[in-house]
Amino acid sequence: MTTGILLYPRFSEYELSVILSVLTQANHPKIFIGLNDEAVKGEAGLTCLPETTIEKIQLEQLQSLVLPGVDDFQHLMEIESLFEFIRKVYEQDAVIGAISSAPFLLAKAGILLDRNYTTGISKQAREFLGVFSEKGYVDAPYVFDRGILTARGAYFIDFANKFGQVLELDFNRNWYR
């Protein structure tokens, strides 16, 4: 089984750095998924080429999915195919990890309604966006609730370590300290 790494314009490269290392250290298969076939430029300017797209990926090959944060997700808010893809992955019981602002994507897809979560998005912004349930918000570096791992961006090392643990991967947690 494979972990999908979703890449969208202005994704946060550093939030993926340790989780990619954990997956690589464990020899766990990963695939980079784009919204389309075009190159994707991250928030720091790193350009990446997706291996497949949200339309072409065979969902049954995904054991898990990682959603990096994005410095401004306004350009993603109306891409219904993105939210449909996230819902389909969720419906097949894959583990989903979302860091920093990426829990917004889960909330907009309707996945966080009955889950505890955390995010780097302020309470005022969560209320303005209107897709978050405040009763599920937990003020913590990361939260794992029934297959959904959310984290604040500053805790990208903890996020990666917990993701590796959840997938029961063999890796050295101390490598990143």
C-alpha cells in the first residue's frame, strides 16, 4: 500500500520534509499527486512534478494521504474535485494527515465534523471560514482521532513521527531531533 502526497500550488515544502524522510527511511512507497499534470510550485519556490493526478490515481492503492499546509488556500477553495478526492480517500478508511492550514481542506470536505482536530488557523479565521466545528478543536501540537492526524505547522517533526507510528513503519524517531 502507498502513501499519497498531495501537491497543490503554494504548498509548504518544509512541512513535508520530515514525513518524506520517515517514509523513505521505512522504504514505504509514496506517490506525488497533483490537481492536474502541471508542475507545482511550493511557497518557497520549489517546483515539483506530480506523478499522477487526483483524477487518475487508483484510490485503492492508497493506504494513506498527506496534505501539506499552504500559505494562502484561497485559490483552492472552489476546486470541488479536490474535496471530492479527499472524501473518496476518507471513505476507503485511509489514514489522512493534514498539517498547518490543511485541516481546512478536511473541514471543507466535511470530514472533521465528528473528529477532534488541531490546526494553525486562528479561532477567528476558523469562525469566518464557517466549515470548522469549534467543539472538536483541541489546542495541541497534533491530534490523532480515528484515522485523521492533524497538526500545527511548527510541529512538523512530531507530525511525521506520529504518522510513521500510525502506519506502523520501521524508522528511527530520534533521527529528527
